[in-house]
Amino acid sequence: MSDTTPVTNKAFGSQAKWRDKNPKAVWAQAALRSALKRGLAIAKPCEVCGAEPAEAHHPDYDKPAEVIWLCRLHHKAEHRRMKAERCK
């Protein structure tokens, strides 16, 4: 893809669709990524089991620096829990 090719949902599929539907989440992730790169935030081990590496989970996208550090397993479990709560 050249620099002049527009980024479209067809080019990147479901990820692009998710980004289009969740601009606040994209912003929060970018803000945290920037803070990590600049040394303003530090990645930590999983808060449940202590595993590394851990992923940042944003309970509130309006507060991008306030994250819960979870390993992939516990991060996926948290999203399943949140989805189950929404379905009640």
C-alpha cells in the first residue's frame, strides 16, 4: 500500500470497523502507548497472577492512564465477564 492509498475498512477488515465504532478506545490506547514510550507510564505484571508480559485494560476510556494490567488470559476473561454483565 502506498502513502497515497486511503485506509479503508475493506483494507483492514474487522479491526478498522472496530476503530471506526470505538474512537474513544482508540484514543485511550494511543494515549497510553505514547505515555509508555515517553516513560510517563510503566507496564506492570498481571494484577491477578503476576505473569509478564501484561496488557493494559481500560475500565474507563475517559481516563487513559488509569489501567488494570492483566495477562492475556485474564484480560480475555475480564472482557467475557463484562460482556456477560451487559447481556443481563
